[in-house]
Amino acid sequence: MPTRKANWSDLLPASHIAAAAFFDDPFSGVFLRPFRHLYPNDSYLYTLRRLRQAYFAPNATILVAESNSLNSNSPTNSITGVSIWTRRGEGGKALLHSQSWFGWLTMRCMIFVNILHAKIYPDRSLDESRFALLLESEPFSRQHFDHPPTRKEGYFLDLCAVDPNCQGKGYGREMVLFGVLKAREDAVVAGLIASTGNEGFYERCGFNVVGYGTEGDGNPLAAVPGGAIMFFEGDNNAKIEEPRKDR
């Protein structure tokens, strides 16, 4: 299936794809967007700003999957999926430090533009107070990202979404494979936090569950389904199948 790096013009349709894919997801939908049924047309806005910020980050790669058929059911032209792979650790810091002054300025200007955009066009489907709960939950699972120390260095799948009308056709497959191959090339790990129901898919791709973002007494996310922390730490000899969604 055709997969390529995203252009600026891809970000708007890609944000709509992510909104549709995660609309009823227990975490990205039910938990973070409790008002999504009241404001369904707002649910793409936060992801759009997230994509725009990643577009100018030298340690992030946005991929889009495209339909190879003119008869695609996707309502967003030929774009059928989107993902963000982020290089973390010292390798990611090196990429950030290597950018030109123009790139540094552009990235920070995008931060300002996003702040202004959020003031004018807020995502009313979100309960922004729940982002604070995310920060409070991090210490409960931090050990899974820090130990063994090799997990500090690698590629992390921050977003992976396929249009609900186009799932099961292999579009997500190539987006996941990209990060796995980059990790193997750099001799580092690949990681992700899987959404509910996709753990088995990633296990078949060579990822293993090492813990959960909802674990631990007092974790504010304890009642939220999903949150499997998974790492690819070996050779990818498994057949890669289609993921439905991933946050």
C-alpha cells in the first residue's frame, strides 16, 4: 500500500481521519472527549494542531497512507491513514540540536500559531482538565520506559489512525512497518501505547506488552480501558496485519 511522508496540505484531511478513527475509543474518545457528541465537528481540531506542530519538529515523521484505488470509500480524497513516529532519547535530541536557526524559529512560530488557533477555534469536545490526569499518571508507569535503559532510545508511535471506511485493507501496516524498520536500522527499540483491542495486532508485529499506563494504586487512569505499553526489541519476522487505531 502507498505510504509517504506527509505534505502540509495532508494535515487537515489527516486530522479528520484521526477524529473519525478515535471517536468512540475508550481513551481518546470517551475519556478525553466526553463532549464529542455535543460538538462532533470540533473533534479534529486538537489533532490538527498536534500534526502541525510535529510537521516542523525535526525528530518527528508524519506519514500518510494513500488509496491505490479511485473507488476508495474514504471521504478525505486519497488519504486513508496517518501516523506520527517520534525519535526519542539522545538521537532525538541530536536531531533537535541539528536544525537550522530558521527551522528553530519556524517550530516556535508554529507553537504561537497553535495557541492563537486554539483560542479562536477551541476543541469543545475535549475536557482539558483530563490532560492533568495524564501527567499525574505518568509516574505510575515510568519504569517501563526507563528500564531497561535501552528503552530510552528509539522510535515511538505517537499516533496511528486509519479511516474507519478503509480499515482492514493494509493501510496501517506500512505505517507501523516504517518505525520498526527505522528502529532496526538504528539498532534501537520501537515503542507505543496501544488502544483497546489492538494489543494482539502489535504482538503479531513483534511488539510485547511490558506494562500498562493504567497500573498502580492511585493511578487516576485506573478505570480507563487499554493503555498497554508495548515495545519492539527484537527482529521483525512476524507477519504485519492491519491495526484499527492507536493513540
